[in-house]
Amino acid sequence: MRINNHLNFQLSTYTLHTRRGFTLIELLVVIAIISILIAVGSISYTRTLQLSRDSRRKTDLEQLRQALETYRSETASYPATGGLSGLSPDYITTIPTDPKEGTAGYTYTYTRTSATTYTLCAELENAASDPTYCVANP
């Protein structure tokens, strides 16, 4: 009986000393899984940022539309093309700017087509068919 216990002790200490870390294959599998998760996460994050900026653009255009309607109700016409600066501070606190202003193509454009009509447009980043989003007078 004493020999059997001594043999079990020697075998258990032998197995403890031979397996001290992870194999190369195990490490490579874990690294591959983490890399895939990071890639999927970064793509989702980028798309979420684009959708967020597009939502802000639509909200900004709606605020500008409301300021333009208030301006027209008091003056009987819309401001001249490029005249959005005349809306601040009486009709809107500050003129909103595109979240990516300074990047080519990302600005708000206002065009007065007549004294009673206008278009207000922005370029969307994540649009399926038409990247230009426009608001006109009601």
C-alpha cells in the first residue's frame, strides 16, 4: 500500500510539472477569435457613428426650416440665397453646422428659388439610394 501511495504522488507531481502553459495552437485560436471580434466591433462602431451624424443633420435641417418659417412669417419672404446668417440670433440661437464640416462635400446648402420657396440640403453618409437629404418649405 505504501508503494502505491508513493507512486501516485510521483505521477501527480510529474503531470503538474510537464503542463505549465498554453500550446501555440491554443494561443493562436484565442488571438484569431479576439481579432474577429475587434473587426466586427469596429465596423459596427463606424456605422453607428455615421447614422448618428446623419440623424443630427436631419435635426439641424429641421431647426433651420423652423427658423426660416418664422423669418418668412415676419418678413413675408425667405432670406436671399446664402443668407442664413441673418437668422441668428433673432430666429435661431446659432446656425448649426455639419458634424463633419471641413470635410469635402459635408456642408448645409440653402437655396432660395423664389421669395416664397427654398431648398435646404445636406449630404448623408449612410444613405442607401440618394445621399442628398433636402428639406423644402411646406
